[in-house]
Amino acid sequence: MTPETFPRSAQLPDWLPAWARQLADLFFSGTTAAFVLHGNTYDLFRLSSGDEDRYGVLADFLAEQLFGRWSLVLHYDLGRGLRAYPGRDEQRPKEQRLKEERLKEMVALANRKIGDLSAMTKDPATAFGALDRLVRNNIMAPDPDRISVAVIVDQASYVFPAAEPGRLSLQSSSELVRMLNWAQSPQVRRLNMAFVLIDEKLADVSDRLAGNPNVGTIEVPLPAEPERATFIAATTGSRSIAEFSDFGAAELAKLTAGISLIDVNVLIQSAREGEKRLDTSVFRALKKRLLEKQCRGLLEFIEPRWTLDTVVGHEAAKARLREDAALLKRGALDTLPMGYLLCGPVGTGKSFLAQCVSGEIGIPCVMLKNFRSKYVGETEGNLERVLSVLRAMGPVVVVVDEADAALGSREQEGDSGTSSRVFGMIAAQMGDTQYRGRIIWMLLTARPDLLPIDLKRQGRAEVHIPLFYPTDENEIRQMFVIMARKLGSKVAL
């Protein structure tokens, strides 16, 4: 492996995302030549920097930025089959001519090394059989005849589906074994040969592949604030953002946390080309719709309308929550709890109190909805998507109602281990201290005794707040006053 074909991380452009640097580090170190990219894989990715930033899909980014100087880049999916892939088509004539020349060179090389790609059928058996011959011939070839080859497999779960080996078809098993052989081969790792599988949900890809120690599994996160700011600047171009938005570019980049670049583009273009100016009300409605769509209805976005001043009674609970809210506003994240357990009988205001905490702090609030599915692997995939959005949204209050039923436990049986895996994913996220103060968990339940002890311990939902019905006359009087204020009425007491 030489710097001319795959640059060291220090030589990579500064604007390259962290996940791409991780992939480069793993490959350059000789750790692995096979990767599974999952998460935000349907988004737009920056392809260049300069006077005019270009954006394309993930396969374009890989072909141009990571494998742009390799001899041959091949792309495969079930719809289009195996093809040479130099990257995105260009709009500028000069750049398009260069891209077409590179494509011709790749096609000629592929035809010489593999055979006529245009005559090859799209089925995986044919494509991976040809790739296997290419790999073996490249290993056996003398040094001057060896070529650098990158293979990008889109929608990998359709080729390597998640299933027990005995349930896979002979063809699927054959492709899986081939990929594992390439990943485990020391000869492949020594050469400039890389295999990158792309799929949104890691749970949909065979765990024999994704969990193999010779395969690098890398999550592609939602864009961070600097990435969104760069994209907004590139999208608006020479036109001033003030012409169609009440928010500046920097403010809009901050407010769009948890949203993909595709949806950021929807926000901008709908205001730029539509009749409605992007003001606070329009932005809130659009962001709510885009976030819920991005999570496929698994999260309900709640815009907090009240603060703890609206809560009747529960003075001790409000005092504690106000202290923590003040710490968060000051940025003292190290002293904050990871989460809260609000417990009490039905009707004591657990859900309302959780939303008021969000309003007190001034951050978004989301309600975790039913993410379970009857299909194998779908539940874990749904939760994976939700957690990815939450990590990108922070700071955010996450409300889990009926937590004892929603989160399951390690001991639950009868669902092929789905509940225990879900529990493990949520417990791991709740205990991840790098998100302290960024993801604030609010577990609500009327039966705290049914909630697993692992979720109630220190480092997870560590602050337990019991709520009771009001019994004091002053609390009841105050309840009427606040409810009247909430409804816009006056009460004479």
C-alpha cells in the first residue's frame, strides 16, 4: 500500500468527516479491507471544497475522495449490477470530460480483468463469481500487473441479509462465505483491495458479516453543526439567506440539529422557492415534520409550551429539576444526572412534568413511540435509527412513557431475544457518558418495581422522583389557579 493510492489520515483533507478518517485508518493500518457502513447512508456528502462545494451520495464520496486515485472502482447493487464507477456526473463540461475519460479507462481495465461488464447479468452469483476471479488473479499476479481495486456494494442487506445460516439460500450463503474469505485473507489486506458494504440498518445485514472481527463496522452519523453550516452556505450560493429566512446561516445550522442534509435542503428550498418565509412558526412546523419523517414515526417531536412554573405542587421535585436545569444552562454538564425516573399513580402529571422540564431548560422534547415490529430484525433497526437521531439532536429531553413495558428487560423470553437486545441497546446509550447533558432521559412509569434494576441504577435513570396526588388545600387551590391561567381564564378564590 502506498501513499499515492490511499493517503495517510494526516494527508486527508481537513473537511473529511471523522467516520471517513476512521475507515482510512483501519485500512491503512492493515487491520481490515472490508467495511460495513451504516446509519445516515442515504444523505448527501461533500465531494470537494473550494469556491463551489459539490455534494453527492455516499457511493460518490467513496469513489472520489477515498478511492479516487485507485485503478478500478466497482459498484454493485441488485438493480444495476456490477459496473465501473468513477463517481458523480459533473455539470461543468471540462470536469465531465475528465470523468468520462476515467470511466473509459476503468471500463477497459474491468473488461480486461473481469470480462464485459455490460454483458454480465445482475444476479449476485454472477457478479461475485467475477469478483472472486478478480481477487484471486490479482493476488497471484506479479507486482507490476497488480491493480488497486475498490468494490462498493449498495443496499448490502439484499445481498447479505440478516438470517441464521440454515435459513439462507445456497446462493446467499455462497456470497456471504466469499465476502468473509476476502475479509479474512491476509493477502487481500496486504494489497490495495477494499470492500465497502453500505446499508442504512446494521441489523438488516448478516451478523456473521457485521460482527466478524475482520470486518470494520462504522456508523455514518447525521451531520454535525459545521457540516450543516457548510452545506447551507453552498446551497444558498450568492443569494442572501435573509431574503427568505428570519434566521442567519449560523443560527439555522445550529437549529437544524438532528436533521440530514437532504432535509436541510428541503427546509431551504421550500422557503427559497415557495411563498412562505422561513420564520419561527414555519421552521418549527417543518422541522417537526422532517424529524418525524426521518424517524418514520418512531419519535414524536414536542415543542415545549410550558415551564415548571405551570406545574401544580410537587415542590421538592420542581426544586431539584430547576437546579439541574440551571446547571445545564451554565454548561456544567459533568454534574448532571444521565436520566430521571418519574414514578407515581396515573394522573399525577408525569408526562406534563417531563415536558415542562424541557421548557424550563429551553431544549426540544421528543416522545419515544412504539418502535417494535413483528418482522425479524426490524425492531433493532428501528431503535438504531432513533438513537442515531437522538445523538445528533442533543441537547434533547427524551420521554419514555410506560417505560416498564416499552423498554423490556434482559430476562424477557418468547421473542427470540429481541427484547434483551433492545434492552442492551437502550441501556448502553443511557449509560454513555459522552452524551451526559445532551440526551436527558425521562422514564415514566406507574410501576417502578417492574422496571429493570439496570435502568434505575447510577449512571442511567439515577434520579428517582416520586409524584403523588395533591392532598393539601393550598395545592388544590393553586391547581385551579394555574389551570385557569393555562386556559386563559380568571378564577376568583
